[in-house]
Amino acid sequence: MNQLKSKGIGELIFLLWMGVIPLSSSIVLGYIGFNAVEAVRNFSFPQLVLFWGISIFILGFGFFPTTFFALFCGYMWGINAFFPIFFVYIFASIIGYGLANFINGERLIAFLKSKGKMNEILANVERNSIYWVFLVRLSPIFPFAITNTLLAYLKIDLKSFLIGGSLGMLPRT
């Protein structure tokens, strides 16, 4: 286990998890969800609270892609889903950021920084973190869980992460 950690294999496996699992789960859960449209649309208040609460952890741990989640919720509840989605994103971001901080990612970042031009780019990201976080969150191209992970690996401070991320997720949501 120590050898895996020293080579950064765990960090790479974690990033692969953040890419593969959301794609797989969106196919399965999308099929199930769209075959139960009326049941989902008619959730009672306690069921909705449970749905949104569980969603925080599902998105935070990278089990489901946020863009598909927003499309699914928008389809189910329309504009009424906007604020719950927004708050789910914020809390899920905190969970993903915390998990990635726990894993650390020092080896991966050290490797990236050793690549000349990449070191300059990463230094710019660290200096202007709130702007970079905003831009990354604005684009639906960058996977939510992977950006949580990389921003935590880069040691972006939590305040910049939350402010930039929240502002960037508003138009995207």
C-alpha cells in the first residue's frame, strides 16, 4: 500500500473513478428515472428532502455527473429545481473537495509541475484561483468531480473554491 501511495497510483485511480463511475451510473439511473417519471414528479415533501439530501452525497462522491443531474431535475420539476440543485452543488463540492484533500494528490501535482510550461500554468491557477475556479465551473465540459479533485490537489483555498465555484455554477445550472 505504501508503494502505491509513493508512486501516485492511488491518486490516478481516484481520478479514473471520477470519470468512469459517473458515466456508468448516469446510463443506469437515467434509464430507471425516466421510466418512473410520474412517481418522481409526485414525490412528497419528505421524499424530496431525502432525494436532495442523498443527491449531495451522490454528486460529492462522484457517482453521478452534475450536468445530467441538472437535466434530469429540470425535466422532472422545471425551474422549481433551480435552487435545490444550486445548494446540492455547493454541498457536494465541499464533500468532493474534502475527500480529495484527504487523498492529497501531492505526487500528481509534483509530476505536473515538473513539466516546464505546466508549472507556469499551475502557478497562475494558484495566484488567480477564484477566477480559475469560476471559469472551470462555468463550463459544463469539465467534469464536476474531477475539477473538485484537481482544485483540492492544487490547494485552492476553500473560500475561493466556494465563491468562484458558486458563481460559476449559477449560469451553468
